[in-house]
Amino acid sequence: MIQLEEKIDIDSLLEGNYAAFENVVNTFKNKVVNLCYSYVNNTDDAEDIAQETFIELYKTIKKFKKQSSLSTWIYRIASNKSIDFIRSKKRVKRGHGKISYLEDHQNIQEWGVPGSEQADERIIQQQRKELLYDALEKLSSKQKEAYVLTQIEGLDQKTTADILETTVKSVESLVIRAKKKLKQILEKRIKEFL
């Protein structure tokens, strides 16, 4: 995340510079959409929530005190907006979406002609993804959030702790328990297929 933030002139952003804000949107858009999608499991809703996140950021940027990183602040806004959306729609519990909007949609147009070796390999890859998605749905919402943010999105435990408003030790524990439970679930599913 530090690499992304190096592109941002925070002082210009705090002064209300539109070009600096546009740079923030361009830098963080995909990450924010992915995070929102992991909550709501719907492309259109995730994009709407991401847009609301950036609107909220624009309205409240002067309140940013640099006590945490900008990315942590943006992720916290996105998480809160996603949770608010879920509560308003009463669709699913927190953290119940799929892993990533981009991951879920990136290979759809690449599928080859059925029967070819490439198509078979893509089908196998898709089935593996489905197994992982199903297994993730069986985790507690906190375990899933911690796992997705650290293992899928690649955030460090400190940033994840800030986003989830918990301690680094708690994140570490959640990730360890999530990995253990995922291993059990996936081993059981694999045995069922054999």
C-alpha cells in the first residue's frame, strides 16, 4: 500500500486540489471496488459503493489528520459504506461476498472452445475458485475479512487491524484460524470428490 500512497500528494489533497483527488480515485479505485465486492457480492452494487466511498472521502478529506495512512482511511470508509449498504438491504451478513470483483470476472471472455485442452484447464481453475469461494462462505465474517484483506488483497496485518478496528494480534489469530478452517473444509471437499 505504501507504493500506492507514494503517488499521492496528501498536502494538495487536503487543500482541496481536484487533480490530487482524481489521482487518489485512479490509484485506489480497483482496490476499493474489490473490497466492496467482497462484502456485497454484486458488481453494480460494489461500483456504486466505491463511488459513494470517494464522494465521502471528498467531503471529509479535511478531517484526515494523517494519524493513519490514507489507504487505511479509504478502506475504513469503504468498509463502513459496504456494511451500511448491507444493513439497508438486509441482503447478507458482513463479509459474505466473494473474494474479488476483478478475480470473479477476469476470465469470462477468455474461455476457449469446449473440448480443447485450454478450456479444460480453465474449467478446472474455475472449479478451484468455486471451491475456495464456498469454503470462504463457511468462515465467520471476521475470519473472512481478515483472510481476504491479508491473503487476497495483500494488506499487512497492521493496516488490516486499522481497517477492522482491532489489534494486530487479533488479525493474526483470525488469519490463523481462517487458514486452519479452510484447510479442513477443502480437505473434506476433496475427499468427497475422490
